[in-house]
Amino acid sequence: MEKARELNPSELMHEYLRHKKRFPHLWCSGCGIGTIMGAIIRAIADCELDRDSVVMVSGIGCSSRMPIYVDFNTLHTTHGRPIAFATGIKLARPELEVIVVTGDGDVAAIGGNHLIHACRRNINLTVVCINNNIYGMTGGQASPTTPQGKVATTARYGDFERAFDLCDLTAGAGAVFVARGAVYYARQLEKLVAQAIRKKGFAFVDVISQCPTYYGRFNKFKSPVEMLYWQRDNTVNVKAAPKMKPEELEGKLITGVLADRDYPEFTELYDELIADLAAGRK
Ligand SMILES: Cc1ncc(C[n+]2csc(CCOP(=O)(O)OP(=O)(O)O)c2C)c(N)n1
């Protein structure tokens, strides 16, 4: 990774993408996933991680295709299960940097239970959720983060269920690091992912992303650019929020680091237990 620091942004992308073997990619034009992939690659370079020490794990979905395109150790698993696979990798090889890339359906619907228990367990993983508020890959069904009133294939008159705030959910379940970023703020996102990687313990980054093909079309966004402007106009940085009036914050999503605290890490506790048992202390 020494070399990565000397590369310009475009060379960096070429260095860490499997562009010769795996491109063209399957993402629609205007999708947010590519921007997020760029931010993750830059964050990994910024943390000076060796390519062979990084493992990217995903489930199934458009977002979960990312490990196919990046040149790290990669694992494309089953829908909803990336955190379970990542937990196994981290326990077997705690020295590896394990990054989960997932979608809001993958991590909060079918994989919701794995998510909350990984938070509680505080295992040293970084989870980046590409939150486009819909099931992209399977045709735009409602997900646990579809905002109330918004249209999806399975909610033609608007979804009347309340949406999960994934940052509140993960902070409540015990994650030691929780942050929210957005595709519109790609540079901030890069820094948030780097902070999440550096944090010892379970780190969760919720990324507001856009699916122009389903969410955008169903909900009358004219273009991907309009969806990006929506992100700009409906977010407030956590540092600016305390200076604002409650009515100004109404309906806004807070971006930045939302929780950062310390708690013993699972693989370290596990190693301690093994050492205690081997030494007859337990
Ligand atoms: C066990 C199982 N159930 C359902 C599916 C079908 N399926 C594949 S991807 C997906 C939803 C993906 O949505 P999300 O995780 O939000 O990712 P996105 O495609 O929006 O990036 C579903 C339901 C599956 N592959 N496996």
C-alpha cells in the first residue's frame, strides 16, 4: 500500500479494480454504488492497508456485487448473511481487515438479526450499508428503509410501514462506531469509511444512495442528479445540527459520526478466554 499513496485518484481505481477481468459492471447509469466503491477504495488506501490483508464480504443485491469488481480478498455470499460469513473470517483470522458491503434489504430485512447481534457482540468488522431505500436487484420492492408514503413495487399506493433508521438501530444495539454519509458527499464518505476501518470494534456506516431505476422512477425524481440534490437538501452535518432550530431539522437526516465509544472487542475476549483455559486460570 506504500505505492497506493503515490497514485492519483484514477490510477488508484485502476490499481484496485478488476477492470480487465470483470468489467463492464452491471450497475445502472446514475446509480450511487460506483461512487461509494471509489470512496471505499480511497479509504483503504488512506489506511495504508495491504491488499492481501483486506477481505471484502457481501450478500446478494446490486450493492453486494461490489466484491466482484475490487481486487482484494473477496467473498460474495448469500442474501442476508454477509455478517455471518464475515464473523467467521474475523474469528479465524483476526489480523485481517474485514469489510462488509451490503444493501438495506440484505442487512436490515433478511439479515437484520445478524446485524443487531454483531453490534451487541462488538466484533471488529466494518459494515458499509448502501442504503437506496429499496430492493434494487429484484425490481424495486419495499425494504425496511423505504420512507413512509414512498412507492415501491410492493407498495403501489405508498408504503405505510415506518422505516428503520439504521443508525439509531445499530447504535441502540451496541455498535461502537456509527456514521451516516451520502453519495453526494463522496469526500466526507471516504473519511467516514476510513474512521470506521480504523475503529476497533463493530463499525457501521449507513450511506444514503440513489437507485434511479426503481426508487427514482417510482417516486417521480426526474434524474439521478435530482436524487443527488435531494441528498444535499435533506441532510445536515452532525456538527451543524446543534445550532439549528427543531423546525429546521424536521425530516432531515444527520450525517457524520453519530456514535464513537469503546467496549471490549469480541475476538480479543475470545483469545483471552483461550489463553486462560490453556494456562489453567479458568
Ligand atoms: C434467500 C434469498 N431471498 C431472496 C433473494 C432475492 N433477492 C436477491 S437480492 C434481493 C434484495 C436486494 O436488495 P438490497 O439488499 O437492498 O440491495 P440492492 O439490490 O438494492 O443494492 C433479494 C430479495 C435471494 N437471492 N435469496
